[in-house]
Amino acid sequence: MDGKSPEKLILVNREPNGVALVTINRPGSLNSLTRPMMVDLAQAFKRLDRDELVRVIILTGSGRSFCSGVDLTAAEDVFKGDVKDPESDPVVQMELCRKPIIGAIRGFAVTAGFEIALACDILVAAKGSKFMDTHARFGIFPSWGLSQKLSRVIGANKAREVSLSATPLTAEVAEKLGFVNHVVEEGELSKKSREIANAIVKNNQDLVLRYKAVINDGLKLDLGHALSLEKERAHNYYNGMTKEQFKKMLEFIAGRSSKKQSKL
């Protein structure tokens, strides 16, 4: 069953090619998040992670904005109460999700929306899109990773400027800093996101999941320990293969190589 909230504010569309599209669907409020929306978004990622037919997830927002943050009229409901429950935390569930997540960003990704973008594995942004951290402006303490993740992606000095002054980070600058993968015309946003998703779908699904995991887990470690992690997982991977599986792998590689040669 596709995950739609009762108000249809979080839409999930599973496509036959293994791509799932998740849409934050509250365009009249620039896709600002209420507590029920956060829970629905978290559960959508949890369900998609378990769905073996889904291989890649594209996350986007409807209308003019990706996500303008938390609906501040419901701020107390969002920031107090059982906010530490991982089951209802969309960023936690995105980080736990084994499938690659592509963020398709248009308009604004503000504060919580910025943090959700940071939880994606790959970002495609429409020209003119902006990422903005307003925690310091409104007296809201970050809790979805913005204070720690952004500096590791774009550098500490630039992150301090963006967060402490609430200065927008444009998609174009974000691309130069390595945060955004591609900046495209707005009409090309869906096309480019799906192009990347389809390229991932064509690859070995087991290796895609393992590769995402070793990259993301390694980023939490220093380089020495991260290299050891890669070595350990590589040994476990090959040691777990039967002779027949190893033979099939070599035959597949040989077959791909011969196809390339025949095209030359």
C-alpha cells in the first residue's frame, strides 16, 4: 500500500522501474511541516526501505518550494513531546534508509527543509533555489544535524556564515562547494533526477546498498578507520560468496567487456 497521509500531504508513488517518488504536498504553505507530516514522512521512508521492489527514492516538494521548514503555528507540538522517537523522525529514517535518496530541490529549502536536504545522498537543484538556516534568527535550536553536517560538507567558515547570519546559500554556490551535485533549469529538474535514478537502478542492487552504506558509515570516521572499515567489509563480501557466485561475477564482467570491445 502506497503511503499517503489522510490529508495527502505526503505522497508516495512507486514506479515499475524501481524508482519511488516521495512528494511533500502542502504547496499552499510552501510545504511547511506539521507534526503529522513529519511522522508520515518518516514512515514513508521506513516502508520504502523495506520494499524490495524499490531501488532508488526521489524526494521533492510540490509547488514553488521544496520545504520551508516547520510550520511555526504548530511549533510547540513539533519541538516538545516525544520528539526523540526515531520512528517519527524523518531525518533519522532517511539516514537509516538503505536505498539511495535523490533530493530534487526547487525554490526554498529552509531550516528543517535544509536538514532534510542534507539527509539526501544526491542533490539536484533548480536554478535560483536557495538553502537557508534560520535557527539563529528565530531562536530554534537545531536537532536534525544542520549544526554538524553542513560544516563537514561545505567547510566550517562558510557553514558558520550561512547559519549564524541566516544568509541564503544559493544552489549555484552550493554546487561549487560540493553540496549540490547538479544545478539545472527548473523544467529539467525531474528529468535530471530520474536520469541519475535510472543509472543507479541499472547497477547491481546488492552492491549499491553496500556501497552507500560503506560511504556513509565511513564519513563518520577518520580516514584511517574508514579505510579499515572498507577493507573489513570487502573481505566479508568476498568471503561470503560461493564459488558459483564468484564465477558468475567474472562471467558478467567478461561479458560486459566483450560488449564494449564490439562497439569500438
